[in-house]
Amino acid sequence: MSIVRVDFNEKMGKIKPVNGVGQPPLAGTDYSMFSYLKEANIPFSRLHDVGGPYGQNRYVDIPNLFRDFDADPCDPQSYDFTFTDMLITALVENRIEPFFRLGVTIENDAKIKAYRIYPPKNYLKWARICEGVIRHYTQGWANGFYYPIRYWEIWNEPDNYEEIEENQMWRGTKEQFYEFYDTAASYLKEKFPHLKIGGYGSCGFYAIDGSFNPEANSSPRYDYFITFFDGFIDYIKAHGSPLDFFSWHSYSEIEPNMLRAEYARRRLDEAGFRDTELTCNEWNCMPSARGTLRHAALTAGMMIAMQNSPLDSAMFYDAAISLNVYGGLFNPFTKKPFPAYYAVKGFGELYRLGMQVGVLCDLPEVYAAAATDGENGRLLIANTGGEKPLSLQTNGQKITLCRVIDEEKTFELSPLPQTLKENAVIYIETKKNL
């Protein structure tokens, strides 16, 4: 018997914003699908890859916002905010905070020719350009806005490959990136001490095994991710560079991802960065399974596991309307949600209530988390294994609603199942007995 026991009196801290997403469901200049994110109570949308082929080189990327690097960064006329203004405004209107990546979109065909992924020719000027972008969106500069955008991420995956000609994100050495980050982060933190400046969107820690040691079957590329990270931490520690948050990525399944979160937290703490927030701002368990119950169960299970991990936040990659398998929340042909969207929506209801409460779950393939606002309760259960009987105990609270994602239902109302079907997700609402 699979027992899930909820104690709504055991307060465990806030539900974390681990239900963020990568690029939003943008369709040209049609932002209507952002309402799906609002409905699911999505806290963040990380703005990376928005400036690529689907964005038609109009959005977010620094070369899109500041088209002539030789122009004056103090002159508002040097910037082109037109389309990014529309995007940011649409997100804010739907109560989604932009997690703003300062940098460029990946160039997947860089082996043929690279365009924008070279190190900026003047690191300080690049930082001053970013200053203009931040002032525009947070301080009203250049006919701008006063949006509460807190997180500003410097670059993305500069560790993509050690061989410079193979790297699709940074056509420079790791040492060049360390200096670049130090210059930009130090400048921006001085100008905006109240904002969170960090990076660097690490490719991740796939080379680490259960003892936090390099795996024997790792690859030179995965080993380089660790080498790059170690060098980065050593450099910014020696130079006193700000690191308000450290971002990293992973496309493994749940338990390996939790191991990597623990590793990143431990390494940051050992280096003295105990106050640095930790965000996995690209993750997707088995993206090739998108549109399936398996993907929905893994997505729900991953968010639940992240809630109980050292992570401070996380963002699913991604919510785009895309033919690419990484666009895992929406069917690109029908524009309707995949089952994984409803898993995210279910967790969003826990996030809405705010306070995590104690849950005892006795099987490793079943993940469960619950929340309360003092009167109402929410519970999300994900079965990432085979079918098993379910016994639910809610500490006296009355179950008022149940929704199920399985082979018969897609987040539809249902009586509480007595059986957890394979790859099923169950969302439950309760109310305190008065």
C-alpha cells in the first residue's frame, strides 16, 4: 500500500518558485497564450533563446537591443527596445516576472559561421549597455518602465565546449569569460546594489557521481563543465566579484538532478558563497517524451523534489510553442496544453497558497508535496513508477476537490482514486474542518 500522509499543522517554510519556465509561448507579436502562464501561477519566465530564429532577431539579446556596438550607451537613440518592451509588458501584465538573461541566443550552426557569440570587444562598454537596459526597464530611462525585475543573468552556457570552434555560446577561452563576468557583474552591482546580478547558466554537473566525484564513465565535455565551474569560482572569489545567484542547467531525470543541486550548493558554500542563491533555470526530464503521461509525471515529480532540495528557484525549459521537443508544455499544432502543463499548473496552486506542510510518502517512485494558507490545503502527487494502491491521510482536513492526469483524464475532476496508475498525477484540494 502506498501511503501518503499530510500534516497540515507541520509548517516547513515557503513553497519555492521552482515552477518557473524558460521562454514564454510567444507567437510573433501575439501574447494571448501568456494567460496560460498566469492561470498556472508561473512566477518567472527566463528570457533566453527568445532572440533566436523564432524571435526574428528582435527580442531581448543585447545585439538586438543595442545594434551598433560603437554607438553611445548613454544615448537613448542607440537602443531599440520596441519588441522587447511589448514582451516584457505582456509578461508583467500576466503577473510573470521576467528573469532577464543579458547576452545572446545560442547559435546552433556556429560551426559553419558564428555571429554574436564572440566575447564583446570591450567588456566595460558591454556592461554600460546593460546598465542602459536595466535602467530602461526598472527606472523609467529612455521612455521606459518601473517594472520590479530583480534577476539579471550574465550570459548563458559559456562552458558549452572547451574547443572554441565547437562552442555555440562563447567563442573565447574560459579565462576570457571569467574576466568578462567580473567586469560586467562588478559594474552592474555597483550601479544597482538592490538588484540580483549573477550567472552564468552553467551547462551542468553531469560528471558528478553519488560521492560528488567525477564519474568514471564521464566524457571530456562533461569534465570541462566542472573544470570551467571550478575556475570560475576560484576567479570570482579571488577578485571579489558579486554572485547574487548561480544558475545551472540539467536535462537528466529527477534523482540525478537532486544530486547535482546538492553538489552545486556544497561547492558554493565551501568557496564562501553561502548567500548566493541557487537556480536550475533550464531543466526538463526526458524532453523526448513531451506530450505523454510519462513527461507529466516526471515534470510534477521534479518540481516536488526541487521543493525539498537546496535549490531556491527553477525554470522548466521551456514554454515556447515549438516544434522542438524542448517546448514541452504546449502542442505546437493545436496550441493546446500538453499534460505536463497541468502538472505545472497543479504545483502552481501549491505555490499560490504559499506555506509548505509536512508530507510522508513511503515509496521512492512517488513524489508528494502539500501547502496551506492556514485554512485551505493543496496536495500534488506524482507517480513516476508502475501502478500501486493509494492510501491518503489528510490529518482530518476534508477533501473538496480532486483532479487526475492519467490515460483517461487530463486534469479533470475525479473521485479520489484508490489506485495510483502508472505515470499518474493527482491534484487535491482540502479545507480545514471548522
